[in-house]
Amino acid sequence: MRSFAPACVLIAALSLSAGCGGGASTKAATAPPPGSIAALLARPGADVAFAPGTAHYVPGSIRIAFIVIRNDGSVVKRPAARVWIADGFHSKPYQEVRAGLEPIGVPGKSEHAVGGVSRIYVAHVRTPRPGKYWVLAEPIGGRPIQALGNAIVTSKSSEPGIGEKAIPSRTPTIASTGGNFRRLTTASPPDRELLRDSVAGSLAAHKPFVLVFATPNFCTSRTCGPVVDVVDAVRRRFTGTPVRFIHVEVYRDNDPAKGYNRFMREWRLPSEPWTFLVGADGRIKGKYEGSVSVAELAAAVRTQLI
């Protein structure tokens, strides 16, 4: 039911195995082409695991989230990492960027992800066309280590894209359920302020909104609950503005055994959690797969919705 990337993060954190997501590769037996991803990987330093937290990409600017796990099972928490991207393992990178280490959830409030993971690297890179890209991450500082992964870019996403009209789903609210919080949310205590407005109602009222699809109680990677925490924390920063904040659960009757609910199907979501920013014009201004930090989301709300 869950997509490859969040499951991969979970598996990597639990099994502490290298190579999740097509990641770490052994040093090449023959000299690789100078300046290529293969040559960068062949430099001194351990090859460790690249565990992706995102998996769905289309051409353009993409956000790649990942954790880096050493061969002894410990998670790398260096503040930044150099990231190279190329369209082939033996090709020269066409872009180098710096990834920052972002919190998962709200520090001091949210539970950590499986394996005690509390932070995740986030990089923004360009992908000009569909295809398989090679991503090499090198956390900065300490002993040299490299983590190799892939980004599979498709021509079109299943979920609504940036600039498309939001789906006018009649999502449940406190009013529509008569205050039945068991139907509305698996969060405990209930995230009341995120349950007051529906997607359809917000679109009809021409109000900008942040929409998160997540299930706090049943997310096996334990990043879904923290994402709801993040959305609620950002909501508090924008009290008094027209921006609404909406949480929608993902399973029918909040029961994982029954599969995704109709709202997940209406939005064509292949996984969860997902967070969308929708403008007053009803069009999608931004979206985040998986974990997103308070700083990232607040900055996006300020620039895209205010």
C-alpha cells in the first residue's frame, strides 16, 4: 500500500542495510571516467547507505529527502552534505548542491522516526527530462563517507501537479461529523484546528489553504504523525491570516486493513504523507512528499499563499 521511498527509509532504519533504493555501490575495480559519479565514489572513504524519503519526481526542480546510514548502523547527523547529480553512473555530474539537515516533526513534541531518526537531509536539484538519475551525497566534516542513490523521474506524476486545480474533495469536518473525532482523526489528542474546514468549502470560499494527507496513528514510518505536528505548528504562525490548515486521514474508516479512502483516490496519491499548498485561485502552489520541516513549510506559506 505504501510507496517505495517511505518504506525504504523504514527498512533502512530497521535493518541498517546499505543500498536501499539502489544506493551504495562497491568501489569500481577499474578506473572510472575522470570527474564522473563513479570517480567521486571511488575516492577514499566508506560507501554507506543512502535511504530515500521521497520517490516521486517529474522533470524540473525536485526536492530529494534522504538519510545517510553508516555501516555500523549509526545515522549521520552532520549539518550539511554535498550532493552531486548525473544522468549516468559513469557520467559527470551536471549539478552540485548542498543539502541541509532538516528536523522530522516538531523538536520537543514529535516522536522520532523508526530507528530514532530525528533529522533528514533535503536537497533541491534540477532534472531536465524523465529518466534514471544518480545521486551522490557526501556529508561534510569528519571522516570521508559517500552515499549513492537514484532518483527515477517520470514524465508525469499521478498526484496533482504544481499549477493544476485542486480536487474539490468534500473532506469531513467537525461540523459534518457532529464532532465525532474518532471518524476525523487518529491523532491523540485530536488536532481540532486542522479539522474545521473542508477542501471543497475552502475552494468555494476562495481561501488559500495547506492540506496534509497523513495518518498519525498508523504511519509505519512514523513520519506521518510528525507531519501533522508540523502543519499545526505552522498554522500557529499564521493565525490572523486568511490561510486555512486542513488534515485528512488516509484510510477508509481509519482502518489500514480497508485500504486508502476515497480522498486519497480522488487526489491520486500513491503514498502518504503528502502536503499541498493551494492558493485562493484554487491552484496548487507547492507540494511535499514525506517529511517536511516547520521552516520549509512556513517559508513556502509565506511566499506562496500570503
